[in-house]
Amino acid sequence: MADTSKQPAGDPVKITMANLPPVAGLPSSEFGLALGYIVGHHFLNIRDLHYGYFPDNLPVEMRNLPQAQANYTELLISKVPQGVKSILDVGCGVGNTARKLLDRGYKVDCVSPNGFLTSVAKQMVEGRATVFETRFQDLQTDRKYDLIVFSESLLFIRPLEVAFTKALSLLNPGGHVLITDIFAVPAQDKSPIGGGHHLPDFRRTIEQYFRQVEDVDMTDGIARTFDLLDQTYREAIQPAYHMILTRLGDKFPLAMKFLRWKFKKKLEYYEKKHFSGRRDGANFKKYKAYRLLLYKRTDLA
């Protein structure tokens, strides 16, 4: 059994950005993750890509985002079942959760389809874990695990049956899956916030493969991250965006007029998406749920 009482003294891993692979060719969602990590790591020294979990006593301020992300990771790790020794971290991001699990004595492997983030994760785990650069559904290995973690990665895998069938093939008897993710909830109109499997459909599907052990509603604590991001877009990114466009329009009026005409629909789409003020905590709680879910396989004892 892993020594979960061992707490790491600090974060000694120094990530070198200079030798990371280029992000050219990445899908837009993966590009956004890579860009977000570079900016966040430089300005805030963030070590994670998942949302922050803000309890009631933590002010919702950008400087507290790293602590909120650490709160999230600690909550996830606290739900690792007794007796677990080996863990597969699916969609490991930059590998910080895997590093913390390794520091607590677990054997950990990672799955990462993003070449840029895979390179960061390999630095983070310092050779102590295998990082498979592949999609989870395409993973080929003879290894078996006591626990498979989907931390904000299940939403990228469709259909769900593929994810759960693959998980069963990789789990030891009595194994578990631990899911922390965003889910869509029933609503009468369209959500301004994308992402997430439909929660009722998810529950119906996973119950065919696994038995639920625990369900923790993290929605309120995660929604505060959306308030923080919405504030950042309104007070910093939107003014900077308009200043840059105005400056370019003054310097290159004909070129900018052409570009505004050529990419009018795309610009309108992104401006509406990010500057509408609707991607806040209130709308997150209206259209989404964020759950920590622990399941155990039911086909084997």
C-alpha cells in the first residue's frame, strides 16, 4: 500500500520551456491548453491546467489561483481508495497531479495526446513514470492498474462506452475509476459555456460498467474560477484586445479593413464567446455541474 501520509516538502521541479516542441498543428483546444500553461506558469507559477477549487474562505483573486488548483488536487488525492498501489492518470496535463501521487508512494503512469504537454509532463515526473503519448482509447499496454484517474479528460472522449470499455481492460480486479469533470445539466436554452457530457446520460451509461462509491458536488467551488476568468476577460483581455485592434487600424488601415471583412464572422464569434459576460459563475451553475465521482468495477470481485 502506498504511503499516503508522506507530504512533499516543496516543488523542486524546474520546467525548462526553451526545448519544448512547437505547438503548430495542435487542435484549437490543445493549443489553448498549451498557451494557457505557458502564460500562467510565467506570471503565476501555476503547476496545473485544471480549474481551481475555491472554498468559501479563499478570496477569488488571480493570485490565489495556484492555491485553488492545489486545493483541487488535494481533494482528488484524498479520494484515492485504500489499497490502491498503481494509478493511470488519463489526460495528465503537465504532470503535476502525477508528480504528487508519485511523491506519496504510488506507482503512476500517464496518458497524454498533446506533444507539447507531454514534454512538460516528462520533465515534471523526472523519469519516475511512463508517459504514453497517445489518446486513451488508442493506448496499447500490457500493464494493469488499481485506479484510473480522469481529471478533466473524460469530456474529450466520445462515445463514453469506448472510455469505459477501455478502462475495464486496464483495471485489476476490484479496480476503481476516479472522475473529476464538468458535466452539462438539463436546461431550457443553450449554454454559453461549452464542454461536458450530459450528466443524466453519463450516469445511465457508466452504471452499465461500474458501481458508484462516492459523488462529491464541487460546482460552487469551481464556479468561482469562472467568475475569476470572466473578470479577467472584462477588465484586462477585452480592453487590451480593442487597444491592439485600434492601434493596428491606425497603422495599417487598409490591411485591417480587409482583415475585419475577411474574418468578420470569426471575430464576431470569439468576441461574443469571450466578451459577452455570460461565461461567469452564475451561468456555470445554471448550465453545468462539476462532480468528483468514484466508481468500482462490478464485473469482477
